Amino acid sequence: MRSDFNLQKNSANVSEQSKVKLTDLLSRINEEKKIERNRNFALSVAAVSAVTVFGIILTL
């Protein structure tokens, strides 16, 4: 009888801890998208700069 009570109590704790808030997930996804967008922008600027410098060196 006592082990049944402990089992029910533990299963209730697990179900409460395993709940995930949708708003938290969406905000995390949006933050990751912003970070990825900034990284892509920085990479694009670096690539364009490298091509520009290479072009200037070739014209000299």
C-alpha cells in the first residue's frame, strides 16, 4: 500500500516536470533565428569584403 502511494506521488512529479510551455519554445526558436540571421549577415559581409579586396589587388 505504501509503495503504491509513493509511485503515484512520483508519477505526479514527473508529469509536472515534463510539461513544456509553448511560449518558451517559440521564444527560444525566435532567438535562435535572430542569432542565425546575424551570423549569416556577418558571413555575407565577410565574403563580399574578401571578393572586393581580391578584386582591388588584381586591378593593381
